[in-house]
Amino acid sequence: MAQNRTVDLLVEAFDLNQRRKFELKNAEGKKIVDLFFKPITRADRKKAQSLSGTEEALDISTQMLCQMAELEDGTKAFASADSLKLHKKLPESVLNELELFLFGLGEKADLEEAKND
């Protein structure tokens, strides 16, 4: 009887299709859209870094947001090129909240703490 390799045990233990939902609201508390996020893999992080073309953490994290955010039906919520518009046209506090959720740091996480991780 063949034993499973450790790598196979690890990979089988985690479901990369399970999604978390983020309900985005405007300043008045009205729901704008629900965004869904699958777990981030190292490959996702490397792809976002490559697409951003920089080592700047804020650029990479917004590129990761564009890459990972999905609508309820599983379609991509953003195009890769939307990163620049999000940087220029969205309040930083909203972008921070989205990205903190993406990285699993929760609603109460402090941005400075996240930058140091």
C-alpha cells in the first residue's frame, strides 16, 4: 500500500475554491456590491508582483485585488488595468479595507501592522 506524499496531504487538506464574501458599502451604509475572494496562493502573489512591474507593496496589493476579486457568479470583478483607476479615484480608506480583507486581516486590522507583516 503506497503512502501519500507529504505534499499531497497538504494540498488535499485545503480547499482553494472556498470563497469569503466582502460586502462593500458606501459612506451612507448602502450596499454597493458583494465581492468574493478565494484563498491566495504564492503563485497568485507572484503573478500580481509581475503584473504590477514594481516592488512597491501598495501597487502589488491593488494588483492582487484586481486579480482575485470575483462577483457572485465567479466572474472577475476587475480587469488588471483597473488598478491605476482604483489608486486615483477611490478613497484610500476604502481600498485599504478591501485589501486588508483580501489578505485575511479583518475589519479591525491596522494598516501599519499589515505593512509590517
